[in-house]
Amino acid sequence: MKKIFRTILLAVLVLLLAACKNETTTKEQDVFTPKLDTTIECKIKVGGEYSNFEALEDEFKRFNTYYPNVELSYTKIDSYHKTIATVLKGKDAPNIFFSYSSWTGNSTYDDVFAQMENIADPELGINLDCIRQGLINRSSDGKVLTVPIFSQTYGMMVNNDLFEKEGLQVPTTLQELLNVCAAFKEKEYKSPIMGFSKKSNGCLMNTISYPIFAATLAEHPEVVALANSGDSQAGEYMRSSLETLSQLISSGCIDLEECSKINDDYTQVLLRFFEGDVPMMICTANTVSGREKRENESTAFKEHPFSYTFTTIPTTSKGGYFIDSPLIQFSVNKDCDNLAMTNEFMRFLISSQELNQVAAKKCIIGSSKDFSFESYYAPFKDVPKDLIIQPTALGVQDTLAIQIRIASYQVGTGAITIEEAISKYGTFK
């Protein structure tokens, strides 16, 4: 018995030492140590489609504590998706540029991908292990050309004060959502759920439907290739998402006439929510990231502030889906000036500490493994694992996303029926 006890104790000690070693290794990887001459003078340019990027500029300042003579700058590129291929061939091509999951599988961006450096090259020493692996798009030969910085997801802003005022609980299942909408309707709230509905891009219909469609494909991964190719057989797998959307509209949870008064899916969505009379506002995390500035722009909110959070849309009996997908990714221009220092900045940025910091500053969900949800996103930390879907890991491409986006918009607005949408899969453009 003593020998058995000693053997078990030894095994436990070995496991504990291994765990400590792994934790130490991870922490060591996250401690940035300059590899180049810190007196080097050069310029590094980042190009993207944000009007401004204060959170990234803070990272520039932090990097300058190691390399004080490196001049880093961010520039907005007009008509970004249409012009980036041309810009990369010009004299003022950026060292680092925004890249998107929607480009994957789209031949329009072949020239852009051709300019991307393989960030997974071991010689660069960039710690991709600090990122949630389901967000990283790896080629068949292991190359990583795009690195996720921010994560995108879909959900709804909830006015917690209104729920408390009316004696109602924030719904956690589809049936609870239907019940609470009915209760708000009885209390003369015209549209308990609102969102942008004027165009298919950014519309509330897709924000409701896409997570359900993605979850259905996660249950049937053999269909993903068909769905990506626009095969009509994949249309049937949209049924559940379109039926749920139709149910929410037909039951009076969503008044599209009221929603049509919202003129865009970002600023106007936030300003309408801050009026204070909307129980639930459908939007994406990208929209929520602009909330602090719009709080200050809203006279109604400044006069009557209220508590709110961003949560999943409960569209199943178990809750709502957390779609964990890249929002903004960075790619390195392999032919840029000062490539070595560019990679040094990427090595600095791609760490849990810096990724978490830039996400917190931007008020959005980061891409790091050990990220923490700030108060507004707190409900997402309790989403069960089986309701977390990572479209990148699933292999979802933009061709698929376009089909559900337009199908849900046309079904939601009554332009076509669910059966027509299913039969037309692969033809939406």
C-alpha cells in the first residue's frame, strides 16, 4: 500500500510540475523582449477602414517605450474593400492592413492574399497560441495570413431598468422571449424588440437568423461545403432560422414599421436605444463598441441614464448562440518597407496582454484566449459550450453568409416566403 501511495503521489507531483511549467512558459511568451536594435529609426503604417483607431494608437505609444525611434501611424483607406488591392501595389502601401473573413474564397481578393506574409512562420516568433484557435484561419499547409484582433458576435442590448420597472425578467429561452414581448405589448410598448431593417446589410433579420443557421451547419458539418458553393440542397438548412425570425415578427415582438425609422445599423441604432423606451435592441458587438461616444451624444440618455447589457438572442429552448468570429484581422504586407520592424510590432501586439488592452480600449470582445468580458458583455461568459459557434473553425465562407443574409431579409420583409427562400438558395446576390 505504501508503494502504491508513493507511486500515486509521484504521479500527482509530476502533473503539477508540468502544469506549472506550461503556465510559466505561457507567461514567458507574453513578456515582450525586444529582438532588434532599439535605436532603429523607421516608419510603420497601418491601413484600415476605421475613421480613427485610438485603441491602436495607444499600442503605438506602448511599443515606443521599447523602440522610441519607430514612427507608427494609422490611416483610413477610402472605399477600403474596393481599393485595398490597388493600394498594396502603390508607393504608400501600408505595412499592416485590415483583413476580413469575408475575403476567403472570394477570387476578387486573390491579389490581396498574394501580398500577405505567413504570420505562422516560426522564425517570426509570433505567439499565435495566445489567440482562441477557432478564430484563426489556417490554410491546408498551415499558413496563417490573417490574425484576428477583435471578435464579432450577434445579440441584443437590453434595457435592464425597463425590465425592472415593468416587473419582468430578461428572457433566457425562446418561449420566455415570446412571453416577455407579449407582456411589453400589453403595457403598450409598440415594438419590444427593435433593430435596423432598411437594408440587408446589418439588418436585424440576419442578426437573428445567421446564428441559428450557423448552429444548424455545426450540427451537419458535411453540408458546409455545399452551403459555401451555393448548392440549392443547402437551402433546407435555413428553415429553422427563417421560421424563428418569422415567428418573432408575426407574433408582434418586432414592429418593422417602427424599425424602419432607424437609418443605420450603428449610430442610429444606439441613439434610438438610448431614448430609453426600447426593451431590446438587436445589433452586433461592433455596434455596441460605439456606445460610450453615443451615450454622450444622446440628450435623452444624459438626462435619464439607465443600466443596460449586451446578451445573446434567446432563440432556442436552451438559450441564445454566441457566434465567436473574427471582426477585424491584421495582415502583414510581405513586400513592405521595414518588414523586420513590422514583424516586431506584430510580435508585440499578438499577446494576451496587448490584445486584451486594445479590445478593452475599443470596448469590444478581444481575440485572446484569456480574455475577460467587461460588464456590458458579461452575459456571454455564461453561454454553454454547446451554444458557442465558431464559423471560421467550421469553414464558413462569405458566399454562404450572403445567402442567409438576403434570404432572411426578404423573408422578414415579406418579399418572399420561407419555401421560396429555401428553393432560391444559391441564387441570392
